[in-house]
Amino acid sequence: MRRLVAFIGLIALTGCNQYELFRPTGYQQDSFSNKADVLFVIDNSESMTPYATSLAVNFGDFVGELAELEDTTVRESLSDAVGNYIDYGKNRSAYLNYQFGITTTDVDAQQGNLVGSNKNKVLERGEDRLDMKFIENLLCEATCFPTGSISGGGGGSCNVPPTEVTTGYLDCLCGEGNWENNCGTSTEEGLEATFLAMCRSVPNPPEACFNDIAVGDDEWQSLLTRVDTDSNTGFMRQRSTFLPILVTDEGDSSRRLAQGNQIPDDYAELFRMFGANMAWVVIGAPANPSLDLVCPGTATEWQTIRYEYFVHTTNGLKINIQDPNSCEPIDFGTALQEIGELLSSLLTAFPLTSVPKVDTIVVFVDGKEIERAESLGTDDFGLEVYRSGWAYVPETNAIQFHGESIPQNDAEVKVYFEPLDGMPRELPF
């Protein structure tokens, strides 16, 4: 009887949220967050037309591939719950709960707002015609089409993703001429756009979201007021991984950093205020291993290094927006496939329920104890580099895995620790 009660207690806990399996039991924590909030930050300056249209052409297939992992579980009985528990452990990526939003690097115009109508600003997995809603937001509101940049063409059908973006397709999708005049400034502020979007996405944003800015002799009045709080309603969820995806052929010129400043530590501090687990993706200007740019353009190395910093510090993903050999635009189908792989393997960081006594932490993956990662010193950004293993990250109160110790999607991860404030919760049995 005690075993039965204990087992029902376990099922009751998983029933609180079938997808997250958040189960502190004593000093033990099994933790996996399947939620991913994906923010596309689109450079809408004039040079970006071919890249945005390529993204639109390939986005339908990208969503289709993600949708193949749809959750088909049944939740009618105790035996269903047991089966779901086992299946969850075997195929966690099938439970990836993602949503998409778009903003642009033109912060004076967009101010971190997600583009689209109120009902189509936050696009959730499983909703009807998600791919077309995204493509409409991208092409109709977040893409610059300079005069003569695209060809004409008959209206045809705009109810399916395009094989080619023409004026006829755009008139059909957006309304005649409504896709014009979306060209943004040539001062691309990807980091500021991301910060403002985050400020708009939470009910209690940090005070810094509303403060005026002063950098050297330059001053800016805050773009946000308290009225803007939670205006991107529902976009940043608790215990979700937040993925900014910067799509740009330039670097960053965000206003909170002085020109020439390569290391965006001011923005790193701002992002930490949200307590979110972040993984950055940059589809940007190609560089060699020394971070020297390899294709001609108006980007400068100090601007692109700012993005490289966040990719590097969050174990994110850098994708070249141009082929380094030809400097021609890349195939966005391949780029989106890489992003899909990243989305299905968001298991490098495990947020903890309580602040631990660090020297009591013990970590197991598939029953094998993982050693604490040894620090190898600092890298060119002044950040610690680790051997394989786990490290505790106090800023996000999480266990971060490194190197060969990063768990696979179907791995069983158990973290034992003694909390500073005592037991995480009373046991249910």
C-alpha cells in the first residue's frame, strides 16, 4: 500500500504539468524544461532583402519538420500516465513546446514590439497555419523591399509558403502595397532590440527597462514607459529557454555601448536581470577563427564580436549568412535545419528549485556520476573555460553541462543537493 501511495504521489506531481516533469524529492531534483521562446530579430535595412526572402521560402519546411514531433499522448487513466512518463524519458524532444515572435533591429521604430496583429504576435506550436502567420509577419512587417529589389509576377496563391517572393505574392499576402515602406535605419541595434522585447514580455520588468541612457556625451530618452509592460504578452514563459535569433549581415551598434567596445558586458548584465536561461543564435557575417571578417561589407569586427560573445557564452550557434568562400547568400534551409537541431537539444542547463550549498551538489546522468568540470582558465572574452563535466552557474541558479558531459535528449538526469533554505518542499507521502 505504501508503494502504491508513493507511486500515485509521483503521478500526481507529474500531473501538475505533463510536459515539464518537475519533481523535487528531498535533496533530489530531476529537471527538464521543454519550453523554448524563440525571438527572431530581423535586420530590416536595405541590404537584407535576399536573406529575409530566403528565410520566408524555407520557413514552411522548418515548421513542418518540427511539427513531426507532435505530442500524441493520451491522458485518460493511470496506465496512460505511466506510459507517458516512460515515453517522456525516451523521447523528450517530442515534447518541445516552442513559440515564435519577430522584432527588428530598428529600435526607434519597433521599440522591441513583436510584429503582427495582437492575435498573431506570439505564434505557438500546434496552432493552425503557424508557418503562414510567421511568413506574413516577416514579409509584410519586418522586411525591407527597396524599389526594384524583387521581380513582378502574378498574384497566384498566397495561402502556401512561397517558392519565390514576387510583388504579386506580396500584394496577395499583405494587401496591395502594404509590404512597402518597412525599411529600417542602417544603425542596427540587435542587442537593444532583444532587451526591449524582453522588457515587454514580462509582468515585472527590471527598472533598467524604463531608465534614460547616457553613454559618454550621448543621451537617449527611454523608449519604454510602464504602459508598455507585458505588451508582448505571454512571450517569455517561466522556466523557458529564451533563444534570440539575430538575422543580419551587419554587426551590433546598440546605444548602451560606446563605439568600438567589443565586449557587451553591459547588455550581459541587463539580460541576467530576467533570470532566463538563454541560448543565442546569430545568422551573421562570416569570420575566421580569429574573428576577422572574411566578406566585404559595411560590418566592422568590433560590431560582430558583440554577437560572437553571446553565442560563445551561452553555448549557442553561429551560422554564416554568406558562404565564406563566395560571399554569396547561404541556403537558409540548411541554416534552419541547424536551428531545429539546437531546439531539440536544449539540455545543457538545468535550473534548480532552490539555491544549493554548492559543495553538496552531486550529478548523475543515466546512473553515472558526472564529475564537476575543471576550470581551464579564461578565454579571449575573459570567461571561464571548462573541461567536460558540470559547473554551477549562480547567476541563473542552474547546473550547466560542458563538453562530452552534455546529456542526450533521452538521458536521465538527477541532481542531488542540500538547499541553503532547507528542503525544497514537503514530500507528498
